[in-house]
Amino acid sequence: MTAPSLAPALVHRRPAFSLGRWLERPGVFSWLMVLPPVAFLAALVGYPFFYGIWLSLQNRPVAKAGVFVGLENYISAWHDPVFWQVVVNTFIYTIVATILKMVGGLGLALVMNQDFRFKNLTRALLLLPFIVPTVLSTIAWQWILDPAFSVVNWVMVATGLITPPGPSWLGNPHLAMTSLIVVNTWRGLPFYGITLLAGLQTIPPELYEAATIDGASTWQRFRYVTLPLLMPVIFIVTMFSVIFTFADFQLIYVLTHGGPANATNVFATYAFDVAMIGGQLGQGAAIALTM
């Protein structure tokens, strides 16, 4: 009788580490793709933001060492009447300009969605106010609204609507804010119009045909077909518009510098004046962070 042979035991060895296989793992590859933009945002957004918080807790004049004062800068802003005027100005400027851009941009998109001659050329020209540098277009508006050389005043005087010399569009507190809203609306309409136009062109024509067969009028097709399907795009573009308008600086500072008598001062211009012109970096940072 022969003894049974013993087969060698199988030894399971871990495969050798391979950098290529490790990088191909879904979790590792995803994190590697996310890491560069996260690092970029952390460097260019995160650091200034947290440094601004630290700066707002100090009494920090220009070219001097800061002294920690806690929430004193925020308390000082809370009791500052100019700060509350700035709050009101910012919300009026943002809300009114956003509503005008939303209504005007929707109307512009509906017109641009129709078939007419030179449609593509018109769409290209529509983008001019948005692509021209803000400072350049604002300087042009400064000349248009200048009390001595105003084209608007000249036209209104020539047509007999007003008596010379005409209103000071940027020198009157009420007219200055109105002028800023008009200029901001003019500049933001292309963004609204082109974005909503892209949304309109994604709506299937079959829905309009079915609504027409069912006897829907033009208003009913707009209300029950166009508007509901366009609402996601309207919401997104409105959020962008609110952010851009709320933080607007160049247009306001070039046209009015926040004047006259703080009538057009908003968060961005007031924080700049306090920090850079007044030399109070901590107070300016506190005002900016309230945005």
C-alpha cells in the first residue's frame, strides 16, 4: 500500500504594487482630478477670505501693526448711519436692476428667437455691451450723462421736453441712483438675453404645435409652455445677476464714486473707501464681509 502524496500548499501572494493600477482606481483618479481646482480655490479664494476675517477683528491702520479688537469693527459699523444707508442703496440697486434685466432680457430673448433677416448679426451686436470692458463703457456713459456735454440733455432740450441746461444726472442724489441702475441694466441685458435665448431654443417645437392645436393663444403658450420650461434657466441667470450686481464696484466707482452724499455708495465702494482711502483696513474688511 503506497503512502498518499502530499500536494504543495498554494500560497496566495499579494500582487506587487503598481503605480499605474493604483492611479486607475476610481476613487484615487477622482480625487486626483479634483485636487488641482480645490488647491487653486484654496489658494486664491480661501486664503484671502480667512485673512479678511482675521483682518476684520483687528484695528489695522495702513503700514502699522494690527491690534486685536474682537468684534469692535462690526459694532462700529452697526452704529454707523452711513453703513445703513449703504445697505439700503445696495439692496435697491440690486433688486431694481435685476428685475429690469430679467424682464428686458426675457423680452429680448423672445424677439431674438424669431426668424428675421440679419438675425445672426443682430445677436452678435447684442453682445457688445457685455464684452466691452466695464471701465471703458462706463467712461462713455459718464460723457453721455455729463451735465455740460450730456447727449441725453441735448436731445431733451432740442425736443422741448426740458429747459436748458437740463438735470445733473450724476449730481442729483435721486437721479444718480436711477442713472446707475439704467447703466447696469444696459450692461447686463446681453447676458440675460443670450442665456435665455439658449434656453428657449431647447424647448421642443412640438409642444407649441400641440398647444396651438388645442386652441391655446399666444399668451397661453407663453404662460403654460415657455415660462415653466424656462424657469430653471431664469433661476440660474437671476442668481448670477444678483451676485454680480450686489458686488458691483467698477461701474459705480467710475461714474459717481459713491456720491453725491453717499446716495450711490454700496458695500463694495464703501468698503474700498474705508479701507484704501481712509486707511482703516480692519474696518474695511468688516464692512466687506457683511456682503
